[in-house]
Amino acid sequence: MLKLLDYGTPDPFGAIIGRRRNLSWPVDAYRITLPRPDEDGLSLNPFEQVILSLLSLGRMTSHALAEDTCIPRDLVESILLRLRDRGLIDDLNSVLEASDSNTASETNNPAFVTALLFRERVSGQVLPFMQLLENQPLCKQEQKQAAYRIRSISTGSAPLTQRDVIKVARAMQRRSAVFGKGQQLPALHKIVIMEKPEQYYLDCPIAIQRRDGEFRIADPFGNGFSLILERAFEQLLEQDERTADWLGKWKVALRQPRSPSPDQRAKEPFDTPSNQLRYPKLLSNLRLLPNAAFRSIAQLYAAVEWSLFHACARRPFENDIQRLKLTPQAEHAQLLGLAASEVGLLPPGAGFRPVREGKLRDFQEGKAELETLLALSILRAQDDDSHPLRHLAARDPALISHLLEIKKARDEKGHGKGSADAPESELLAEPLVREIIETMVPEVAFSREPTASSNPDAYADVLLDARAGIQDEFGFGAFNRLGTNVKERLVHAERVFLSWQEGDDALAFARDLYAAVQSVLELSLNHWLPPDMADALLIEVAQDKANAAGLCHRLPSSLHTVRASVVRQTLQGSGQSLGACMIAFLLMADEQTLKSIAATQPTFVDDVAALIARRGHGNEPLPLASTDVAKLREASYKIIKTLIEV
């Protein structure tokens, strides 16, 4: 008969998919004895007991007490004051009658209580809960029919120690403060631990969250969620095929058939046939992704770039390009700062950066990059009183700084920092971006009504399928070794893949894969020290090492053109881009590691370069056939597997 302990029915879950289930979790219960809790705050500590005992024999001065007890006199005087405050002695140090009954009650009541501590038997961790059996007797219940019985895999756990008891007591105090529960705990001394534990099971509810498709396990004692049991369950999924199969079947049972039709959301006013012809790249970044309720920071940033691009393209820009070319780059900051002041804009705090001639050529070839477009727009507005930038400057003189803040947030998300770029509410930058776009490109107007959100049930179903798909792809062991942010990136990339329909834009998919690969690659750099060589040799040496290991004969263009200064920053611990991380990896990794990668994935370097090329600057539509999307997914996942396994 399964001995299942009953601690009520904890329910900390919010919105979940389907119904919750129950786990019967094996634990070792240790009986311990320790001093009774001071429930009323009136019990005496050992010093007070000694002083009061001496005074009960006759009145004594503080000096005499200090000599007899060898306790410092100032401490004796402090104890006497405490005894007076509690009404046990008078001002002359005579014991009052009330103290006799108080002392008698302390003598009659047992000085110690018995408590239970629990060590779960999967990872061997002690749970942060202490049950005082005097106040809360052990209560058992019958096993729930649907409960899944967890197998014990922890063997040879170290005996419970007094340090474990103290750690649990302190954890309980912290949790009591968080949950607003007043709880008196025993004094942490004179602890006696019974050697042989009793074996029980705890009833632990588990559910799948709607917001991310991940499981959560409730604390069996009613204190929110149990991080210890969740980590132990992840460990169990890696080691116990039976448990992994149970979770997989449960997730399959929760899946709902998805309609092949796209979101039936009303189109925004800007999404017209004429605008689709004139501004296809701008509109592509303004449309919500399938099953997404809000635009990502990458979409907002790209939309700003394309709105500035079209505002520049519809006005004569040749003279402005010529001014930048003829002005020495060292003087660009002064030139643009003066022009911005005349337009009514505050220069950025660090000043304007010089605009390289290659960036000007990129603009002429149809590429949109914020810093180039800002420079051209400011110079044009300086000579054009009707330029829309002047209108924006009148409303927000700090516009440039706000745009650079958006750029910083977008760069961090786009280069693997932080969680997935999938906001659950409208971003703070959204109103500013809409105003910029409507001012720069008046034909592109937004609805004044709130945009209908995506179907939350459909979104939750896709996330559930995506997480299950990623776990199947990598296996629970490899998946759990990935960082939280990388896992979320991969889940959201898989979400896009599962919702993919022929003709969809694959840019968001490529952005998530790019960020995930960069994050894993950057983490791999921690294993080695950077080489000591001149910047001029970095790319050449990286190519030579890749060639010697059999990874490539010559670095692909997207890697060969990475600037040495960016590689140097990455070598110093500040990963700038996936290309820079790849070059740094080739420079830092030892010969054996590179040869192992070549044996495992000969196309490793080419696959990274292809991902960089697909993602590009991250603001142009990426129409891919479904077969190409599948190839990009497979290659990216293989890169990550290779990095964490070699």
C-alpha cells in the first residue's frame, strides 16, 4: 500500500492547458527533536535562566552576579533590565511571585518537540519544509488513481545533518515572509536526528502552462511552486525513459488539431494593395506574425528603418551623400550635430558616429540602416523647412536618443541576449514608432482601435507542440543543458516552423535561430583564452585554422568580411555578432576540438555562414520555400548540437 501524505490540494497555477495531473513523489522523512518554539516570546534563554535562578536564592547586585557567573557586568545589567521588563524581578532585583508560576510552567511543559524533514529521492535534495508533529500530526490519504508514481533514482544520499536542518529552517522563514504566513520555528540548537528515515510519497500537482507550454510542479506543502522538484523532474526526464514517455504522451493528448487557415484578423488600414506595391518591406515588418498578438522589437526597429528609407528616397539625396563623402569622417560628428541643432533635435549623448562610404553605397543599393538614414534625413531637413523630421523634432527633441534606445534593445535581442523577442503585451516603443511611420510615410496609417489579439488557445497549442518538438529533437538531457534564453529562442523558432505556410516570411524564424546559435557559440568561448596577435592577422589566422581542421578551404563571404575590431571586442568577452563569434571560436578553439567538429559536421562553418546570410541585417522579407525552411532549421539545430556535444 502506497503511503501518501496529505497536505491539502495546492493550486498555484494560472492559465493551463487541459487539466492538471498528480505525481506521487517518493521522499525520506527524518524525525528530529529540537527545542520547543517560543510561541509567546516569554521563554527564557540560558543566561536569563541562570541569573533568575541565583536571584531566587536571594537578592544580589549586578556586580555580585557578574563575579559569581563570570558573565561580563554590562551583559548582566542587560539581562536584569530584560527580566524587569518581563515582570520577573523588581527594581531591587527581588524575584516576584509571578515568576515562580512562569518557571513552574516551563518545567511542566516538555522542553523538546518532534518534527519531520523530507529528502526527495530523485535528486536527493532536502525540501524547504519542517513539520512540527505536535501542531500538525502526520495525515495520510489514499493514492489518487490518476497519479503518476515517480521512481526513486537517488542512491547513497549523505545522512541528514544539523546544517541541513538549519538551512531548511531559514528557507521556511524566508518563504513565510514572502507568503505572509506568521510561523514560529524551534530554536536551532540541541538538534537530534533519527538515523533511519521513514519512506513516504508526497502528492505533487503538475500542469502545463498556457503561456509557454512548459510544465510547473506545485509545492506539495502549499507554498507556490517547488523549484527543487521541478529541477529533479528535469533530471528524471533525462535518465528515466518511462517518465519521458509519460510526459510525451500527456502532451500529445493535450494537442488540438490546428486549422490550416491563417489568422482571421482584420487588416490594418495601411495594408492596402497600393501600399503593398510601394512599401512591401515596410508592410512586411508591420504585419503581426502568426499567433502573435503584438509586434516584436525587431519588427518595430525594422519598420522605423524602412519608413526613414522611403522618406529619404522620395526626396533628392545626392547632395547630402556628396556632403558626407567630401567631409572628413573625423568631422562628421560636428557636421551632423550642427545640422541636428538647426532642425531642433538633441544630438545623442555620445555624439554622432562617422558614416562610412560603404554604408552610403548600401543605401544607394536599397539597404536601410538607421544611422545612415538618420544622417541623410538630418542633412535634408536642415535645408528643407517642410521635412517631416522637423515635425517630429518639434514634438520630441530627444527623438534620436529614443531611436538609439530602440536600436540597443533590438541589438541585444537579435544577438542572443535576453529572452525570445515575443512580447506578451504592447511594447513601450510602439506608440512612438507608429507616430514616426505615419509622419514619414503618410500613406501608411494605423487603426485607432486596439488590434484584435490572436487566439490564445491556438497560441498555447502551438507553444505546447513547439516545446515538445524541441525536446524530441535535442532530447531532454541536451535540452536541459541549454540556457533558459536559448530554450525560449528555439521554442519560438519551432513555433514559427510549425505554423509555416508556403509563401510566409521566414525572417522571424531566421532571427530566432541566429540569436540562439550566437548565444550557444558565445558561451562556448568561455573554455579558452583569446590568442595574442595583431588585429590585422585575426581573419587570416581563423581561415588557416579552419582549413587545417578540414572545416573549409576559404571562409565564406559573410565571415571573411567581419571587421577585425568587432572580432577583437568579441575576444574580449563582448559578443558583437554571430560572424564575430564564429571567427573568435576558430581562433580560440584548440586543434582537437576543431577536428572533432569537422568529423561531426563537415559543413559547420558553411552552415553558420548561410544562417548569417539568410538573416542579413534583419529587416528585409525572407521568402523561402518550405524545403529551404526545413533545411535552415536542420542545419541550425545541428550547429547547436555539435557545440554542446563536442
